[in-house]
Amino acid sequence: MAAKKNANTAPAVEETETETEDNGAVPNRVIWDDSDMETAFANVVNVISTREEFALLFGTNQTWNLVDTSELTVRLTNRMVLTPYAAKRFLALLHARMQEYEQRFGELKL
């Protein structure tokens, strides 16, 4: 599955307050340059970690009929490696967005 390059060339600007892991400085704004961003679909995700990093592995389920096989095949297509600080910020951001989603559309039960 090939990733698609974003056609938008103008950087998005967001006013934000964000602490950095280096010095605690808070920038007044963040410029999101999406000129090199690619988009890919994933319906499977896994996370592995070491002391120094978290790796998010994304892929797609290739097994269509689990009745006929005892194995699940996942084609991994992307890996995103984060520092522990970035991973914790990602966790907080994803949790907040999931709460907003469930308030609008109802609880997702796993």
C-alpha cells in the first residue's frame, strides 16, 4: 500500500502553548509544515518500546477468513519512533481526542 503525498503546500499555523523536553520553553505558535507529509491507512497498530524510544508499528490485516486459518497476517507499512516524552504527550493528546469523539458519537467498546 503506497502512501499518498499531501497536496497542500501552505504551512498551517496554530497558536499553542507547548513545553519542550529540552528547556521548558513555551513557543507562542507552531507552524505545521505539511509539504512532505504522507497519508497511509492502517487498521492494525502495535507498540514496542525500549528505555530510549517507543516505536508505533502500523499495518493492515491481510487475513480475510479466520475460520480457515489459525494465523493472522498483518502487512506492516509504517513505523513511527518517538522519544518517551513525545510518546507521553501523544498519549495525552490521543486520550483527549478520543474523549471528544465518544462524547459526539458514543462510546467505543473493545
